[in-house]
Amino acid sequence: MSYLDIAQLKISYGDKVVLQDINLAVNKGEMIALLGPSGCGKTTLLNALCGFIPVQQGSIVVAGRNITMSEPEQRNITMVFQSYALWPHLSVARNIGYGLKLRKWKNHDIKQRVDELLQVVNLSGLAEARISELSGGQRQRVALARALAIEPDVLVLDEPLSNLDAKVRLSVRQEIKLLQKKLGFTSVIVTHDQQEALVMADRIVVLNNGHIEQIGTPEDIYQRPETPFVADFMGADNRISLNEIAKKMNGKYHLNLNGKYQEESLVYFRSTDVALSELNQDEPQKGLTLEGVVEQNAFLGHHYRHGIRCQDRLFLADSPQCWPINSPVRLQVPAAALHIFNTNHTH
């Protein structure tokens, strides 16, 4: 049986249904990322898990214990907030040991546990430092250590890295992942950063308008999206219908695929999966081939992103070289990189 089991969960604010039919089974020691656009219900799900908002329907069971109606303090679930919510007037050690003090631990035991955790989160020697003296990355680690001090059944992280600058965020997310593997804690993290979810999570739950679109490993979600929404959200930023391709099979558009698809089917693909080349007369390879003219280009660091006008459509394509404006080009997308959905597949 799963360690955290959320079944048939429904939550409303007045007449507005915010979450509907949420079913999620999490294994012990697993890190689950909740991913989705603003307003999709990610934070509401976290708050329901922690007991901050009431559940209208369904159940939440942790380690065989039904906590659906339990008070927050009886759940043994701790949250690391986006703002860290640390006490600025207390030392690092007293911040980390705060929850243990509330639980009436002896001072000697608190010190021992705090020292252990300082070592685990690489803050040894900073026990007496003030919070105001720490960097953003160090504060994040204090918040994490404080949450882990009471050995929660589930650790919940709400956009934990959004306040950090890009470079620090990369190192802290690796640290949290290593820590999770080492200590084996079960965790649910909310993020709007796809790369963060892909790097940190064992499985990803994509939410849209209060329901689950797809649950899967990072590879599944990225390479095998089950719905148009997931494909689009995970960066398949180009879209065209088979119908449109069929109408323009005059050499400008060419599609060569195994299998039968409905004419209304939608094809999604990423700019990173497009190979650009000069126009030639060779037989197009398997997949989708388009011909067009470069309308825009932008340098993104390790590659250039191009906007290419194919008749009345603009497609995005990445290339290590910069193709000049007005260059005629061929776009080739391999069959494996095309995500094709019947139009009735959308919610």
C-alpha cells in the first residue's frame, strides 16, 4: 500500500470548485512534484495536505492513518514556505530546534539533533549565526533543517527555490535532491519551474484547472505527454493540425508517418527537435518536413532560436548556427519527436 494516499479529493471555495477528483498514491521516500500554471490548484492541494483548508470530499491517508479531518498540528506534515518564515531574532540553532522545543524535547537532545542537521545541510559552524547574516541559499537550508528536525511523515515544499537567484537555485536544488535520497524522506514539492520538477522529482503530477492531466516519471511527462495541454506546457511550442498539413502537401509541407490518425488531429513539437537545413530536392525523411523563410532570429546562449514563416504559419526552430533573415530553409522533425493528439483527447 502507498505511504501517502489521496483519494477522490474535492475542494471548493464557495461555488468555485478548485480541485476535483484528485487521486494520488505516493510511495515512502518518493519526491513528487506538482506542476502546472498559476491558479491550477497546486498550492491548494498542499494546503489541504497540511490541514490549512477543509476538504469537501475524499480522503488523505498517511502511513495508514486517515488525517482528512485532523488538525494541522496532529498530522506530522511540515511545510517549507516560499518565504522560509524564519525567526530573524533567533540564531540558526534556535530556528532549527524551534519545533522540538514546542514538543517539549530536553535541551540536550535538541542540541544533539540540531548539530546533526547542521552537518546534514552543510551549515556546521553557523549554529549561533543570526538569520540576517545568512545568504538566501543558507536561509533555505535552515528552513529545510527546521522542517526535517521533527522527522515529519511528509515534507511539503511550496516554491522553495523561487526566492533564490538562478545560480544558487541550481546548487540548492541538487542539495535538496541529494538530501532526500540520503535521508529517504517522503516529499511533495510545488513548482512552476519545469526544469526544477524534471531534475528533482521521482514523479511529476501535472495539474490543469483543478484536475490531474498526467502523472508520470520526468521522462514520461517530457517525452510522452498524454494530452495537448501537457505537450504544450512541457515546451512543445509548435502546433499544426493534420488537416492543415494535408491541404498544403504541395512540397511546402510533407508528413510521413506510420499509423492512422484523424484529419483533425493536432501535431505538437518542440523548437529544440527541429533540424534546419538548406532547401534541397532529396526525399524527405520520416516525420514532418516544412519549408519556409527565416523571419526572426535571437541568440539564446548555446543556440539561436528562429521564427520561420511557412506560408501563413510561424514556427520556432533552434539551431547552433544563426540562419540569416530571409533565408529559405527546410525544417525537419523526426517522427519520434512529434506528439499527435486526436482533438477529442483534450479536456
